[in-house]
Amino acid sequence: MLRAAALRLCAAWVVCSALGFLFGDTLLRGATPLLSAAVHWIAPELQSGVSLIDDGRGGTQLLLDARTEQPLALGDGLVVPVGQALPSRANGVHVLVPLVILCSALFTLPARDRRERVLLVASILPLGLAVLLVTAPFQLVGLIELALQDYASSHGVARADPLSLHWMLFLESGGRWVLPLVFAAVSYAGVRRFGTRRLT
Amino acid sequence: MLGFALRMLVCYGLFHALYFWIPIEVLHDKIYPRLFGQPAVAMIDALQPAEAVSAQANRLSSPRAALEIVRGCDGSGVLFLVCAAVLAFPTSWRARLAGVLFGAALVYALNLLRLAGLYFVAAYRPPWFLPLHTYFVPTLLIVAMALFYLAWLGWAAPARPR
């Protein structure tokens, strides 16, 4: 069983990585309205929009085009004025890493029957969306917060790290790998518990 | 399965908190050069002595390319992941200890290979650097460690306490 799982894992990784590399841009472009909405929810003080742009090196970047909608107080009288542009960018394929891990995990986990396999594969859509929403927007907003921290620090202002920055640091140091695995484990537990048709 | 995921998340969170407790200067000036920089230079020298690559603080540099090892790009995430998964699995402490030790050694070896490999990619195939560094290699490391974990499970599962 473990050998079969290892083979499924390798095959799933090859297929998911290739699909993500070839068609990830289409997926990200389609997701930009949702990512914009998530950014607005995370940072309502910013007027913002997320778009997918060419990075000039054959790849793409998610661009968060943000401006302050109201004066942003950083403490000790230091204020970012209204209308200040605060852009941030994330490498397109890097954003897809959690999705590749999620899909590879869901294809690898053993199913007892075809129905369980279908449910596991079907859960890719909602879980993939959830994984994307708890990673990419936070990475973009976190980069802005990092720039604001540097700006405050350069003016001698000590500002407590906001939650979005903590979350981004968690994601960047491996959280983006852990989250999809945890999501896959929760989905697997749900499918095992409720997904199997009861024969009476 | 849910209990396993929760235990793994708690272990991972603990490792992450301890890791961020280490000041960045200590990582850059003391840990990275000894743990990664100098061994990676030795590996690159062994493969291609003409590279004239050197390690200073958290940088690997040569006339051809330069790499910076930063927090989060040191293999810590994969290490914490595999250690958390090993510790979260209900088995004997002996099996867990073996899993953590062998897992850590494998992560370290793979990370050195990754650094040396990325150096050569940066030096000789710059257009490949970004997709490899940000997309293929991270997920490949996860797959490699997942394969290790499956092998460990095969060995450790029979030792499960009843």
C-alpha cells in the first residue's frame, strides 16, 4: 500500500506541477477578482486591485496595485498620506506551490473505493480556492506591511507587527507547504467519515 | 487523521516560533556560513573547481553568480514539516527519534544539493532559476520528504503501541 502511495505521489507531482506550470496563469487570472476581494477584506484601509502581469522574463507576477484611501497612522505622528501608492508583487508560479501540494496530496491519499476517490478529487476545487485565499492575498498585503515597517523603522518609529505580516512570515518559512497538507488531511478525514455509502 | 493533523500543526507551530526566536544576525553571520555556505562551496568546488566560489555571511558568490541564503530558504520549513509529521504519528519514541534524526540528515543533504544546484543554474542557465527556485524545487523537496515519510511509516507503523 505504501509503495502504491509513493508511486501515486510521484505521478501526481509530475502531472500537477506540469499542469500548474502550463496553465497556472489562466487559473490565477480567473482568480484575481476573488484575490482582490480578499485583499480588500484583509486591508480595508487600502484602495486595491489584484492583477496578473508579465514579469518581463517569460513568467508572470501577481500585482497588488494599492493606494491609501485614508491617512495611515504608523505611530508617533508618522502618517502615510492619502493616495500613496503601495504596490506589491508575488511571483506567479510561486503562488501556485500550495495548490500543487494540495492536489498531489489528494491524489496520493488512499481511497477505499471509487466514490471516495471522486470525493477527494472533487474537494480540490473548494480546498484549492481556500488555500489560494489564505496564502496569496496575505503574501501581497504582508509585503506592503513589511515596507511600512521598514519606513516606520527608518523614521525611528517602533510599530507592532500586524497579524498579516506574521501570517506572511509563517507562509514564507514553510506555512505554504503545511496548510495544503492540513487541508488535505481534514478533507480526507471528512471523506472517510461521511463519504462512504452505507450499505444496509 | 484529524488528531494527527492537529498534533502536526501544533508541533510545526512550536518549531516555527522557536525558529523566529533566533535573531536574523545569528542566522546570517553564524549559522548559515557554517551550516550551508562552506559545505555548499566545498560541494561546488568538488564538482567544478574553476568556479572560484566563496561563502561570506549568508552569500555564495563567484564571478559568474551570487546566491543569498535567507530565512525560510534554508530548508527549515521542510525540516519542521517532516519532524512535526514524525512526532505527530503515534508510535514508539525510539521510532520517532530515528525518524527525526534520519529526516533531518536527509533534509540537510537535499538542501545542500539544492543550494549547489541552484548556484549552477544561476551561473549557467539564469532563465531557469526563477521557476526552479520558486516552483519546482520546493515541491520536489516536499515530495522527497513525503517519500521518506512513507518509508519511515512502513518501518515505524509495526512498532505502534497497542
